[in-house]
Amino acid sequence: MYKLIIRPLLFFFDPEEVHYFTFSLIRFVSKIPGIPYLISAFYGVNDKRLEREVFGLKFKNPVGLAAGFDKDAKLYKELSNFGFGFIEIGTLTPVGQEGNPKKRLFRLKEDQAIINRMGFNNGGVLEAVERLKKNTGVLIGGNIGKNKGTPNEEAVTDYVICFDALYDYVDYFVVNVSSPNTPNLRALQDKEPLTLLLQTLENMNLAKPKAKPILLKIAPDLTDSQLLDIIDIVKETKIAGVIATNTTIHRDGLQSENKNEMGGLSGKPLAKRSTEVIRFLSEKSNKAFPIIGVGGIHSADDAIEKLAAGASLIQLYTGFIYEGPQLIKDINKKILSKY
């Protein structure tokens, strides 16, 4: 029904406006007595064999929602009813910001992809914290970044502010230095500034009553040499793991008319490279740390491929938009049939 009726209707309108409309619709429907239960009963796959313990946390299943969908933690409970094992909110910045000028979100229907240049639009970390205070059981990841106007030399301060504000309200952290939509942000992936940033956060983490997992989200566009640096940095700073990967700036083989829009590309064209990065990190590190695999997962087989390459967990974003919530159920059932 989603792909035959709902998706064609949604895809008729501007993608960013549809996103906000869909949020409002899910929120409204979820307030109707009994509907959350029905959604959960239909899409959820509850089986102990799906449970995963990764970096000290227990996930009810390995399929999560990637950051960027529920940036401001406005719908994490309702979205969890569709069968996700965990929800990652953000990217959040210390101060709310509008992001880049519209139009900034583009569908590439022929390629089953999306290009976005949103630019960390969010209401600020403190607004999200107020919503997270109401959480009663959803496993939450907090994806953090820096404000657009903060120079890279002062970026550590922005991440520290977000870490401190979110510490009591998220289960794990994700350091986002790999979005292509904030000027110069990806320069923070270089070995020296990245080591300083992660070590600062991990030192703060260890000073807390209970340390929380810190993960690094990396770009798919890194070279093998840079990926080896990432392995060294994870080992040196002792962070919990890596999310591979963010969106790409490459446009190889695209067919859609929007293919040359600036921004990060996600969806099917990213699948192969994302899996290559996962496999490289897993093999070269000798599986020294957990990896969350994300990028181009549009089917249960795509998910199994990521897991086979070395991912401990996976996340959906563009695949969730193109395939609908049935994809979550299909992946979990496929995992049960395979493992």
C-alpha cells in the first residue's frame, strides 16, 4: 500500500514540506487511542533472537533510524512504534539555526536517492533536551555537531556544550564531522583535530558517573589512508565505535535531473561504497570496534550485506522514505531467517 498509493502521493509535493506534513500526520494519528498499539503490532518483530548487545547497550533489534530524520527529537516515540530498535536524533548544535536557504532537499527518483544540503537546521540542543525528558524507554542516540558560524578552531567547545547538555538524556553519542553541508566541517576529520576533539569528549565522558558510548560518523569519501587513520584514532582515543557512512559528494552514474544539485547524496547509489568502508574498517582493525552500517539500505538483502561486511547494527534513512516502514519488518524477519 505504501509504495503503490502513499508514496506516489507524497512524492507529488516538495520533499521538505512533505517531511513536516508526515511528521504532523504521524503525531496526530498516534494520539488516537489504540493506533500506536496497532502500528507496533503490525510492524514490530518481537523476538529475543533479534536482541543485540553492542558497546554495553542492549538493542531490542539491530535496525535503527539514522540521524537527520527526527533532528529535534520531536517524534522519537511515535517512530519507534514502526519497529525500530533505536532512534538517533540530531544533528543538534548548541544554538538553534535555520540551516541553508531553501530549496535544499531533492529527490532523485530514477536513482532512488536524495540530495540534501540542509545545513544542520535544528532548534538547538536545549529544546531537544526538554523533549527527551519525556522519554520512557526508547533507546536514543544523540548526534552532535557545531554551529555554522563557529570556526573550526573553536569547534571543540560546541561539541562539549552538546555533550554536556545531552548526557543525561541519550544512551550513546555520535560525533558528526562528516556532513558536507556545513562549510569546512569535514576538515575536522583530519587526524590532528579529530583526535583532539574525540579525546576531549572521551575525557569528559570518563569523568561522568557512568561513561556513555561515543561513536564517530565518517564520510564515505575518505581514502584508504584516511580510513587507516580513523582506525588509529579510535584505538588511541578509546571511543566506542564508528558509524559508516554519512552522505557522499560523489555523483557517479546518476540518472536523475537533480543529480548536479549541491549537497550530500544518500540512497541506493551509496550502498556499495558504504559497504566497502564497513568491510575495510572491520578487516583492517581486526574487528576491534563495533560499526553501525548506514547507506543505501533499501531491502532486507542490503541490510544482510552490511551485517556480513562487519556491521553490528544498521540504520535506515532514505530507504525508509522510499520503501516505507515495511522495510524494517522485512529486515528483522530476514535476520531471523539467516542467523
